Amino acid sequence: MLRRLSRWAVAAPAALALVAGLSACGSDDAGTAASASPAASSAASSSALTVFAAASLTETFTELGKTFEAANPGVKVTFNFGSSATLAQQITQGAPADVFAAASPATMKTVTDASMAAAPTTFVRNKLEIAVPPDNPAKVDELKDLADSKVKVALCAEQVPCGAAAIKALDAAGLKVTPVTLEQDVKATLTKVELGEVDAALVYKTDVLSAAGKVTGIDFPEADKAINDYPIASLSKAPAPDLAKKFVDLVLSQQGKDVLVKAGFDAA
């Protein structure tokens, strides 16, 4: 009997210690969960906004994106800049996005015809300039100079808004230009001039301004026949519809217009 009691006396403290240890572990887990909850809440409160925008909006929308993030703590704005035609195709094929800002009504129509965007609003306008290297080696002075076979010219592809505008301007002048390259967006077209690979290109005046010092811009009257309206819309399947509306409101606000006009866009 004494032997049995002595065994229990030894075993009982060990069992109690084990139970206490398990309780402590449970307490630690609860403490860990509790300490993690603020982080989880922070993660839950943060949001993402995805904006698809024409390449010519790169500088202005990047600035407006920072403004939007500052006004909406926890929100991260991600941009997809490129050819409006390509972006429209990506959206209609299911690419997740909240806002679409196009460089022409025609490319926006691709999205609205698919019932994938709310009614768009024109927020700015843009027109073409001739971009040449600073030293202008081909001595380009006006649009008709681009028709000279000795002048190497870069244009945007026809399906791209800046390409469609170039065709309108050239048609208005009654000119036939044979480009040495056709690029998929206006930034790529401008880069050909910056690198000295071509003598001239037809790009937006806003892109000439953004590349100050790297290219020189030449105005031409036929550009007035090929002005592009820029529409913006929130998308019907936007993952963050409330943020999408707020971003569109920022672009349409006086603050947004000031940024865009300063960059060379014309107010709508």
C-alpha cells in the first residue's frame, strides 16, 4: 500500500507538470493569435487598385496614383500602361482591372460594346507633333518633309490611337509616308527618335514634353484634324469598384485636370 502511494506521489507532480505545460502551450497559441490579429486587420484594411491606361498617360497617371495612395492609406495603385488597343483586348479577355483610360473613343468602344465598362467620360484631348532628334539631322521642318524617301520615319501601328491619328493627319495633308518601322505604342515610337534610329516620328505633344532635351517637337497645322479624345471609365467587373469610382473622380477633378494640362494635354 505504501509502495503504491509512493508511486502516485512521484507520478502526480509529473502529470500536473505535463498538464500545466499543455495549458501554457495553449496560452502561447492564443497569445500568438491575439498578437497576429492587428496585422491581419491591417492586411484586411489594405486594398489594391488596378488601372489600365494608355502609354501616353504614364507620367501623369503615375503622379495621380501617388496622390491617390496618399489620400487613401493602405491602398496600392498598380498601373498597366500600353497600347489602348492591346489593353482593351486584355480587358475583354478577362484581365482583372478596375479602371480603363484609353487614348481614343474607338478603343474604349471595344470595352463598352462588351458591356465591361460604365459609361465613359472624356477627360482630356491630345494632338500630334513631329518629334526629331535635337540636332534634327534630316532638317525636318514640316509634315511634308516626312514624305521624302530619304527621311527615316517611325509611326505607331494603324490600330493604335496614335497611329490612327497619324493617318488622319497625313490624309488631311494629302501625303503618303512610308515608315521604316511601325510601333505598338507611342512610347516605343518616341524611343526610336531618342535612340537616333529614325529622323522623325509622329507622336503626341505630351510625349515630346515628357522627353524634354531628348527630342525636339515641331507643330504642324494638320494636327488639328487628328485630335484624340481620351475617355475613362470604371469597369463593370472591377475587383475594387468603390476605389475605381474614387480614382475616376480624382482624374476628373480640378486637381487631376491641373496635372494633365501641365503635362501638355488639352482640357476636355
